[in-house]
Amino acid sequence: MDLIKRPRRLRAGGNMRRLVRETALSVDDLIYPLFVVEGEGIKKEIPSMPGVYHLSIDNLLKELDEVQSLGIPGVLLFGVPDVKDEAGTGAYSHDGIVQRALREAKRHFPELLLVADVCLCEYTSHGHCGMIHEGKILNDASVELIARAAVSYAEAGADIVAPSDMMDGRVGAIRKALDRNGMEDKAIMAYSAKYASAFYGPFRDAAHSAPAFGDRKTYQMDCGNKKEALREVELDIAEGADIVMVKPAMAYLDIINEAAGRFDVPVAAYNVSGEYSMIKAAAQNGWLDEKAVVLESMTAIKRAGAKIIITYFAKDLARWIE
Ligand code: PBG
């Protein structure tokens, strides 16, 4: 053989591969999601998400200590309240579970970035992300409550608020409400292209937030659509999003790639519960090498264009990347 081009030259050994590698994961890229519950001394594993727990605030603080010492820049907090009602009051009440968790977290770990997921579905008795009238999910009335929730999280210590409801106009409403309350410095990470995905199944077990009727298809996006995702991203940036997110990640790498190519704000990708649990289940059965598959998947998400990866594997990754 008389070849001039021999791409294998650059794969010849570990150091050579390291030298030419285009995408490398860093602990800097990671956000770790956590579920806070009422009570004390609680650390209860979520059955459909092995290795992920319901944590009461005291145990949350222990977790944050570990997250900080692993060098992970931030956490994303979800609340699982004891009481839910029609209007999702727990999402925006001064003493809501996430508000209390944020205050404690900020007091003990002032440097750690605290991201608060902003949505109503964990707090509404019907499990929808907005207010309901005659079986319909209202947009503007929901946005008002969502903006209130965002302000109360920011007041409690969130550095970033992350609206995940997919109501129209919520990013603009949140930006205005934050600014009006003197919180111009608080950032918005918008779940901009959030698809109506079956991959959220385990999360809904964890947050007890499965909708009591119907589904989320009138607000979350249809999985066949890409142009629509780009319009959503564009709108959110125009309304004041500092970071835009694509969710889920693995089945939507093309969306991440397009969004990152087209827009100049950081793109985040949410490696969601179902993506996590699939790998966990296969690994527990001995069918997949967990570490290798996770590193490969996360590298793919970053290679597609995500600067930020929100993943339940964040602590494992931080250890593996070291
Ligand atoms: C709340 C919310 C959901 C997730 C993040 N924020 C659930 C949903 O929209 O039903 C999913 C996260 C995951 O699956 O890990 N709206």
C-alpha cells in the first residue's frame, strides 16, 4: 500500500490521542440536580433513579459540601413539597421548601452557584406546569405566578433562575420582575427548547409531578420539530435569557448543535432522568460499562455544542475526569 493519508498516525498512542483530542470534558461544565423534601434526617433513594435521593435540608447541606469539594460549579434545586394545591402556592411562598433550602445553602456555601428550577408542576395538585381553567392550561395567568416564584427564589439566594414551564413570554416577565425588585444581577437560564419527552418519566416519580390528566404537549415541544426549537431559543434570548437550554440531551444533539452554531449565548443541555436511568439499569445488569458509556455520552453532548451539562452523573464525572 502506498498511502499518503494515514489518519491512524494520530491515534497511535495515548499521548498522541490526548494531544489531538478536540473535545474534552471539564468539571467546569457541570451542574448537579438535587431534590429537596420537608423533614429532617431524610435521604431516601428514588427507586427509578438509583443513586439519586430525596434530601431534607440538613442532608442537602452535606451533599453541597461534597459537590463543592469535587469542584462542581453549581447545583440545580427541585422541591418536592408535602402539600400541593390548585395554584401551586408552594412554588412562590416565602417559606416554600426550595426557598428555605436556598437560604440555608447560600449561608453555608456562598460561592456555590445555586440554580432554582422555576415551575409549578411540583406544587400543583393537578401536576401541570401552569394554572388551569376548564381543562386548559392558561398562559398569561401562569406566567404571573412563575415570575413571582422566580423573584422569591432569587430573594432567597438563587444566583440563577431556570424557568422550565414553557409558557410563552415567561423569560421576559421574569427579567422584568427581577429588575423591578433590584435583582438585575440574577441570571436566567431558560429551558428554551424543552420537548414533551417520555424521558422525564423517572423525574416525575421523583417529584410526584406526573400530570393528573392529559399531557404536557400543549406547552412542551413536539419531538419532530427543529425550526420551532430555534424560534423558541431566539425568543428567549430576545426576552433576556442569559443561558439557553435544550432538553433532553442525548436524543436532541442536532438541536444543541444548531442552537450553539446559531446563537452566541452559552447553551446548556439537560441530560434528563430517563437518560440517566437507562444507563444505570443497563450497568446494573452488567450490560454496559457505566463509566465508559457516561464519558462517551457526555463528550457527545459537549461535542454537539453544549457548554453546560446538567446531569445526575455530575459527581461521578467530577471524580472520573480528575
Ligand atoms: C419541571 C421539570 C421537569 C424536568 C425538569 N423540570 C419535568 C417535566 O417537565 O415533566 C425533567 C427533568 C428530568 O427528567 O430529569 N417542569
